[in-house]
Amino acid sequence: MKLGIDGQKLPEVKKRGPLGSLDHVRELGLEGIFFSTVLDMSPTLDAGMLREIRAKADELGLYLESGLGKINPYCSAEAPELRAIGDGDIIAGFTRMIEASAAIGCREMWVSPGNFKGEYRGRLAVDRFRTDVTWDEQLQAMGNVLQKLAPVARAHGVHMNIETHDEITSFEILRLIERVGEDCVGAVLDTANMLQRGEHPVMAAQRLAPYIRQTHIKDAWVGRAPGGLDFQPRACGQGVVDFAAILPILAKANPDLNLSLEINQSTDDKRRQPNPRQCIQIDDPIWRAGHPDLNTTELELYFAMLDEGEKRVASGEIPDWEGFESAQYGYPTYENQSYGFDAATRFIQDSARHIRAICEQKGIILA
């Protein structure tokens, strides 16, 4: 296994470009980079540029991963570059991306089922609860897209890997894999996103383990708050995700799996307005009805996990919400403009340190 980073969240990734970012990854002591889509390496799919990136990654001993992007047709307008690269034909665009990525040996390709809209609070921040189209209709449409792309993926030995993103559950990913075929569809395990769907991270990892081909390694704090629960991204080891349980599951299922850290994007790279806390409306009847696969046993374990997190806060082992975002701890609030390059770099280093310590403790060899 190798420990690297999600390219979209790497500080100064656009400023440095793909080639400069490879040097930056090596400077940070990491072993690879996971570009969200092949277009992040070359917006025009320039074969020469892609080969140069591949060659440099190999020269530095870094893994290189890529992806396709959002496959939910109801979100296509939010990612116009996917249609543009196909000259107006989005399936042609995806096909060209698969071909270009496979040509440089990137055959594990990330796909995502929707977008998170941080300007909205609660369930309406995710496409799962859109009111113009049901989530079942969206899942059906995503399956249709994957089936259209399956022949070209199979022809190039590519897996289209569905992320445990903010809006989808591990149960639904499993059904999509079963529908289209595990020979061309897999999973990207984001170790924290399933918390927003009321799933226990360890149980979700166990369910998806045979199909996990890429990762987003991140932590989060979930605590009780008005309206349900609050979700706060954190450096690994400072939240509720049990990496000591999850990493051995991943290592056993796929010893060659790359572990790609995902952090909050630096405000130097993406200026943003203050956002409200992410609210998980777990007690809301509409929210509950929208998660028919959740069972009593898993929910009990989920809330027991939150109780353990509260005990860690009470003991002083980890900070509370405000404490984590305070300047004293070193991570100025994400809701202002002070979470810059240095804070983001510290976030990466702290996360990497925790993951490496767990791997050493569990006898998991990192390259």
C-alpha cells in the first residue's frame, strides 16, 4: 500500500500544475496523487502531456490515479467540461477520457453520483433529496450511464469506481455494481462520507471491501446539535472514524490499494463565503424514510460511536467543534479566509502521521 493525496485538495495544485504538483507530493513525503478526473491532468486530453505526467510520476516513484467525474445525468449541467470534451456528446466525452486514462496506465477511475451544495443546510444540500426527481430515478439513470460506458471500460481494462459520496449509501453502490458488473465497476471508499448517511464507517467498509479499488482517506467529527447532528471534516485521528479497524479491512481485501488523503481545500486555492455547519437531519421523518436500508443494529452502533467521541472530547483527548477550528489548535476556521497554505499543509502532515502510525501498529506495510 502507498499513502498519497487527492489532487483536487492538494494545496496550490492549480498554481503548480500537474507536473509541479508531483514534485510537491514528493516534498510532502507522500507516495502518490489521485487526480479527480483525467481532465485535471490535461483539459484537452493531450496525449503528449499525459505521457509526460506519467513518466514523471514513475521517475519519482509515485502512484498516479484518475477519474471520470459525475455520472449522474441530473448533474451534468454542473460539470460542462464532461460534455465539452465530447464535443457536446457526454458519452463520447466519457469514452475519450477512459481511453486517454487507460493509455497512461490509469485504469482505476473515480466516478461520483452527485454534488454537495454547501450553501444549503441539511438534507437539501445533497442530490438525494432533490424535489424535481427522485433518488431512485437518479440511481436508475446513473446505472444507465454506467451500462453505456461498460463496453469501452471492459475493452480497456478499466474500472469505474463509485465513491461513497455525500448522497449515496454503500448499499446502493453494491446494487449498482451488481447491475453493471464488478468486472468494470468498483468502489472508492471515502472513509468519512457515509457518516452523513447514518452508516457506520467500519460496517460500510466491510460491505464494500471486495470492490474497493480507490480511496479517500479522511476523518470527521459528528456530534449532536439542534436539528440532528453536525458533521465537521477533521485531520485523521481527530474525529470518529476508526482507522485501526478500517485499514486492516482494506489491506486484507486489496494489499495493493492506494490510500489517498483528502483534506479541506485551502482558502488560498478556493475563496469561499462562510458556510453553515453540515447538518445530518437523522431524526427527521423525511430523512429517515429516504434511507430504507438503515437497520436498528447499525444505527445503535453509529450512536455508540458518537458517544465514544463525546467521551474523547470530555477527556481532552480531542477538541470540541470550536476547539478544532481555533487558531490555538492550528486550524483556523474553514468558514473564514485564514485556512491557507500552511494550515492545509499541517492538516496533511497530521493526517499522514496518524495513518502511518496505525499501519505500523497493525503490521500494514506502506511503501
